[in-house]
Amino acid sequence: MDERDTDSRPRFVARIGEVPAGKSKKFVLSVGGREVECFVVHWGGGHYAYVNKCRHIAMSLDWVENRFFDEDGRYVLCATHGALFEPTSGECVAGPPFGKRLIAVPLEVRGDEIYARVPQAFEDVL
């Protein structure tokens, strides 16, 4: 894969306060000439972002458009397999890919704006 096909510029995701605590928002990154769906969650006072792909079978996690948390609002849920992931680390704590982690998307905050960058190991994203 040619790295020139990856947009290395930070991508605006949201403003601080736009994603309420315990909620999420989808966004797209350009990786290897492809658009890769990602999501940011606001959890425990921080923001964390991941590629929207289960580590068990490469399927989107959200069970309803842009809904990533389980019924209790404690874990990120894979709607297909029922796997549960820690929102702060992406680690699977229950379900088929137990012990694996979601692919984290680096975030940076500039003033009141949140930006995302393509993960360094972008070959894992495709």
C-alpha cells in the first residue's frame, strides 16, 4: 500500500461538548485511498476514538446507526457478536475476541476542537 494514498492531515471530528458523556459520533478517515469509518466516544471525562470494525470479524460495531454502547451504557458493544469493549482502551473484556483491542485512532485537542489522525499501523485498518 502506498502511504501517499493516506490523508495524514488531522481530520476535524467534533467540538468539545458536542458529544455528550456516554455518547458517540461517527467520522471518516482516508486510509490507503479508502474511506474508513471510525467513531469517537465521550467517556469518563475523556474522548477516545476507534475504527468501527470488530476485531473478531470485520463488521461494524454499532447496533443502530451511531449507537455503540450496551444497554447499561458501560461498554462499547459489537452488535453482531455481543462482544464488550472498554471505552477507554478498546480492550475486549467479554466475547469472541477476548483480550484483543479495537484499533485506536489518535486524537488531539486544539482549543475546543477534537481532531483525529490515521493510526500509524494503518495496514491493520484495511
